[in-house]
Amino acid sequence: MKRRLRLAVVLAVVAFAWAYAATAGDADESRATQAAAGAGAAGREGMRAVVDRPKPVFELSQRNARIYGLRPFQELVDAAAPGSELLPPPGTYRGPVQVDKPLRIDGRGLVTIDAGDRGTVFTLATDNATVRGMHLTGSGESHDTDDSCLDVRGNDNHVEDLVIDNCLFGIDLKQSHRNVVRGNRIRSKPMDLGIRGDAIRLWYSNDNLVEDNHIDLSRDTVAWYSNRNTFRNNEGRHSRYSLHFMFANDNVVEGNRYIENAVGVYLMYSERVAVRHNVISHATGAAGMGLGFKESSDADIEDNDIVYCAVGVGSDISPFQPDTTIRFRNNHIAYNGIGFQFTSELGGNIATGNILEGNLTHVVQSGRGKALLNQWHGNYWDDYEGFDLQHKGTGATPYEYYAYTDLIWIETPEARFFRNSPVMELLDFLERLAPFSAPELQVRDDAPLLVKPRVGS
């Protein structure tokens, strides 16, 4: 009897251990899956890893003397009850500020907080708070500690109508979800472009709304490992990347104006991004590009104006995932040096209903014999020379563009400096008149439009 009892106990212990191991294994697998997907799973939103570099503490004497006589704004925050509304008296206050309880802080456009050129000005480390109508200025300039005007480290907050200037980073969200960043005006410190901070940065932050912000003279707006965010009706000027995605999926970019930046919108290692109804113009310079892809997949690009850029659309190994496509519909690609430039091409791009006009070169396809990997149907080409014999609105013959002497600079980028020079133009004329080498097909549209449709945006 005792032997049977001991055996039963042993079997029970073994069964419990097996069940516990299986449960732990499932949990580990679940955590690994979530980590691989970034911070996308809702279960991780309550978990916050300590990822910020330690913020140094600066004595008042280490800060700029202009703030010595100012009242600390932290006193007002400390005195406010959780869940209350704080309407600070108009004036200029001393930073830094740490908010770790839900408050509604409204400066009504009459309050300035200045950190005296050291550290981060304002940290919002709570959920369900509002910061509105203030001027934040005077952060430090250390990239090691990510000195910024506003750090957001919480969920479901509203950050609205702030004026941010003389800061390294503007608004920095880390592991922060469902926030609204709206109507802010952001400008970086007056530094060289490459060492400015980012105007708005999302890092492992999901389901945020970034809209109606005006950004000027900053570095980038970035979304890294951040999913399901919406960037709407923003304006970005005189910066590097207007908007840069890195390992960021299911985001929406709509109704923005990105003008005179080095790059408009760039998708890197990202999937299922919708880019629609935007104006991207004057992305010039050696690396100027309106819209760029790097190993990204399954995107919808619709009703955008991409004009006056060195390269309108640049694509490198995109779409990257097998059996996916990138869809270009009803875009206006005009007056660029190159309309579409494909490098390391795998195919899978589908272009319909787009307008290509005024580009020095509509399509450049690096690599021989790659042109037919992409699908072009029903686009308008301003240099098409066919006729509509059947009155269908499309040409009776396909639109085809062949590269002749252009192959020199397509295959040897260093030679692009001589593009459109008199010698290159003469060689190209002679090549077309009596080819002494085989031209390379760059694009074929089997149903080119005869009448230009309405411009998208």
C-alpha cells in the first residue's frame, strides 16, 4: 500500500513538472514571438524595459545663467493632485520637469520652460496625461543621453500645441503606445544636419497618432520597431529624412507635405505601409530622393505628388518578401531627375494609373534583362508617340523606353556627372540613329494612357 502511495506521489510530481515545463515553454515561445514582432503585441504594453541611458543630474550652477532667477516648474507639478488640471500662471519657468502622475497641464500659449542648455527639459512618465500650449526650450546637446525637449514614457497621453526649439531631440517616445502628438512646432538646435537630433522619434511605440505638426531645420522623424502608427497632415522642411521607417509595419502616412528635405519618406525593412495623398518635393542633392524602399514589402503608394526631386522613387531589393508586391496607383511623378530607379531588382512592383511627365528619365532599371519583372499598365507617359486607333483611351502599341548611351551612367554611377552634357547627348543621338551596341529595355507599359488623368493630390 505504501509503495503504491509513493508511486502515485511520484507520478503526480512528474505530471506537475511536465505541465509546468510545457507552460513555461509556451510562455517563452510567446515572448520570443512578441520580441521578434517588435513591441506589437498588446501583452507587452504593460511591460517597460529600462532602456534609457541614465540621465545626468545637473546643479543649477551648471546650467545657463539665464534661468537662475526663474521659479522651478516642478513645484507646480508636485503641488497638483493626480487627475487635476494645472493652469500655470503666464511666465518663464526653470526646468527640468518630471511628471509621474496623470495631469492636464495647459500653458495656454503663455508658459515657457527652459532647462538652461543641460539635459532633458520635460519628462512625461505617466499614462492618461495632457501637456498642451507651452514653449519648451534649452535642452542639452548630448546624444549619449538623448537630450530632448520632451520624453514620453507612457500610454494614452496627449501632447499638443507645443513650441519646441533649441533642443537636440524634439519629442522622444520610447515603449509608449496610443499617444496623440498633435499641432506641435519643432525646430532643432542650430547644428550641422548630421548631428542634430530627431524632431519626433518613436521607438518600440505602437498605435500612436502624429498629426498636424510642423517641423523645420531638424534631422529626421523616425519610427523604429514601431507598428500601426498614423502620420497625418504634418509638414516637414529643411531636414534630412522627413519620415524614416525601420522594422516598422502597418503604418499609415497620409496628407503630409515634405518639402526641401534630403529624403521624403524612406521605408527600410518594413511591411504593409500605406503612403497616400502626400506632397513630396524638392528632395535634391546627391542623395535626394522623394520616396525610397530598402528591402521592404507589401506597400500601397497612392495619389501622391512626387515632384522636383533628384530621384522620385528609389527601390532597392523591394519587395523583399517572396510573393508580395508594392502597388503604385495614381501618383504624379514629375520633373524629377529620375522618376523611378530600381536597383538590385527582384520584380514585384505594379504601377497603374500613374502620371510620368517632365522627368529627365522616367525609369532606370539597373541590371540587364530585368525590366519585365515589374508590371506597368495604364500609366500616362508624356513622351509616348503612339495613337489610339481603337478609341479606347490607350495606345495601340506599348510604351517602351530603351537606354542607349544612358547605360554608361546607369552602370557606372560616377559618370552621372556627365549626363545631359553635349558629348553624351551627341553619343545618344548617334546610338539611336545607328546603334553600335544593343540598347537595354527599361520599361514597357502595355496600355499607355493617351489623355493625362487628374493629378492625384
